[in-house]
Amino acid sequence: LLVLTTCNSAEEADGIAANLVEARLAACVNRLDGVTSTYRWEGKLRRDQETLLLIKTTEDRFEALEQAICKQHSYELPEVLAVPVQGGSSGFLDWLVAAVRET
């Protein structure tokens, strides 16, 4: 899976990323700074600068990963979207599965 979440700062994003990889919930997390998000929240149109995380994991680890993100996240309702991966290089996908395997 490719999981997306946005954070209110690079520092928060780095903390979440490190915790996910350290707990073997994610094989790799990419941080993209300077994302502008436009959305409606509590009846108001909002536009905020955020940091986007691209998280690589497996379906087996998703539930625990989602819980870990929600526990650490500063947002009342954090974005946690899982996108299925339809393909990829076999070597990378093998590494990904091994990286999140519970020991």
C-alpha cells in the first residue's frame, strides 16, 4: 500500500515517519514539504501549508499503522488514505515486505 497523510509541520512529519519505520509499520516514508491543501473544515473554506508523507507498507500492517498515525498526530481528524499498489519492481516489493515483517 501507499498511505498518504498530511502534517502541520516538517517536525511532526519527521516524528511520525521515524516512529513508523522504527516500529516496522512502514518500510519507507517520503516527506514532501510545502504542500498547499485547500479544504472545507467546520463549515469554513481553509487553505494551509502542510507536509505530505508518502508511506510504503503492506495491507497486513495498515491497521496498526493507522492507529500509530492517529495516536501521534496533532490533527483532530488526520488524513489516512491507503492506495493499493498494482505493481512495482519485484526486488523493491520484496524488500518492502521484509522491512515491515514483524520479528
